[in-house]
Amino acid sequence: MSTFYTGVDQQRYDAGEKFLPMNKFLKSYTPPKTSLEEGVTTSYGIPNTNAFINSSPRGGALQAGDINFDDFNRITTENYMRKQPTPFVDATYDQKIQDKFFGMPTWEQGVNPVDAGEYLAAGQDIPLELTRAGKMKEGWQNTKEGVAAMMGKIPSITGFLNKFGVQNFDSLSPLDQAFIKQSSGYRGPTVFGENTTGLNVDPFGRNVESLFGNYAEAVRDDFGNLSTALSPTGKIGSKYSGATFNDVTGQFEADDEDDPSSVAAAKKANQMNKMNLSKWGFDFKQINKQKQNEKIYQDRKADIARVQNKVNQEEAMINELASEKDVTNASGNVIASTVNPSVDPSYHGGTHNPHTETGWSGSKQGGNSYSRPGTEGAPPGQHHWADGGRVGLRYGGLLSIL
């Protein structure tokens, strides 16, 4: 008897086809009729049912054993990544060498001067690599366009909502928008049967792109409600005396492994709640995905704050040096300076000037007080955004993108 065949290959072998190549190497072979039927394995989920390829060959609804989060996550992640622009990576060579992030170069030569000379002699571009500022810009874009601003809008959902004059998606939090986009792309069957609508759903039939709802919130609510129901005092958990739901394993377990009735209660609870446990496990991973998005968001926010703090310090130093060149009148008042009032509020007036180190010129200090339009009545030193120069953290700066 063959020990290396499985499934249909084993069936064909047992039927007498002992020299037939394995099924995966056959293109259009019609096997002889056998007395055996090929079983559909559900022990490891979706692969044998093709449920995550937009149709189910068996037809009908998904069973608990068909639902595999990893397959769902793979399809939705691939769909999400295909939609993402990569302008920073796709920039031309000239754009890269001229690009700056808050005044700091984002790219630098990736080879030593000697090797760089060889590239130039050969008429080739010198290899570039990201500077520290470049890596921060890349992270900033990931935050602004990936988690915080969510890389624009999904055409399908935006068009769908706009068609009905509903702007619900835009009103959701950035993190919920991100999660919804990351969960879109599956149009296969659900626990209720074939997905004849062609819309983005999850295996449990919940609309990911909902006209009026919020899929991210629905996952959180469903997970919370089901967790409560499975608890010892919950609607489901309270039915099985001697067994308790374990939120680490996602299964009911016997309170006393040496007590047959307790073991039987756990077995019955798991058997009777296959779909509930499958949904709990699915939503548990979806909740973790939302938590990971939040962590990325907060990490990026902290990184940006650190960079902004450094920018503020550099900007203060630049303006301090600029103040040494102030022009004063006989009364000692500064009548001409390049200090940017957004950095040093003791100065006022002036205009944007891209040709100075501070990005400003014509500011003054002393004499008549100055109030920028729109700041009347504001506390001393409070300003709007500068019309030029780099804006400090306390005036908006990088953190304003969050």
C-alpha cells in the first residue's frame, strides 16, 4: 500500500492507477470511476473549499471549519497594498537629490567618494540611500497617508457613498478608515451562503464597506458582546456547568480535568458553539489588527514629535544667529531683521523671503506693538502659521498632520 499518496491520489492508486503522476502534475486527465468519493478536508480551513477565491465549489454557506483568518487577511492585505501609491520610492534621481525634509536632505550618496568617482566616470548615477531625515519623511508619509490620513479614498466605497449623497466614511476616525480599507477585498461566500452582491464582506456576512455603518466599530461591538456571552455568567457560558471559556485558547475547557462530567461539558460546549468560537477567534485577530494600527500611529506620532523638537531647536538657533545682524535705530529698536516672528514672538512684521536662512525678512522688534491679523485679543506671543520659514511645534508643525 502506498504511504506517500493522499486524497484523490491515494484513491486513484487504490483503484489500480499505480503509475499515474500525482494530480498536481496532471493537466486534463479523466480518471477512471472509483468506488471512493474525494472528501473535503476542513481541518485547516479555506484552501480545500476555494472559499476565498470569490466562489465556493460546494455552494451554500461556509461552515465553521472553512473560516480561516490568515486566508482572509492575505487577500485583503494584498488588495490594500495594490491601492497604495509609492511617490517617495518612485521619485526620479534628480528629484531625490533635491528633496529635503524640513530643510534637511532626504537622500545621500550610498558609496564612498572613490567609488562615486567611478560611477561618474562611467556616466552612471551615484547610488543613493535614505538619510535619517529621509527615513523620518518616509515614516511621516506612512503616518499621514497610511494610518493617519489613510492614503486617500478607496474609489469603490467613495463612489458608492457619494452616489447616495452619504459621506459616512469620511466622518469615521482615521484609524477606523484604515482598518476598513485593510479589511476590504473579500467577495467570497459567507456563513449565510454565496455572496451574490459582489460587495466586500467578511466571512460572517458583515459588510466591510457599509453605507451607514462602521465595520471597525461593528467588529469591536460584536467581539465584546460575544465575549460577554461566552463568559461563565453569559448567555452561552452559563449553560455549561463544569466548563469555562478560556479567552487565551479560544475554547471551552473543563474546570476539573479529572471529572468526567466536567470534561464532557467542555466537549459539548465546543461542539455546540463551533460557529460562535470561530467568530470569536476571527474577531479576536481583527481586534489585534486594530490595536496594531493604533500602536503604529502612536509610534509615528512620537517619532514626529522628536523630529519636530529637533527642528524647533535648530530653528531657534538659526534665528538667534540672524538676530546678531539686526539693524537698530538710535533708540535701540530693531528696524530691520530676518528673525521669523513665528519662532521668536518678540519680533513682529516682515514678509516671507525664501532667500534668507530663516525664510523671513523685514521683521522688527520694539517700538509699536504688532498684532498679526486674526490674533487680536490672543495671549502674548500667540500667532497663526508663519507665511514662510519652518513652523515650530507649538505653532502646528509636523504634529498638525495627526
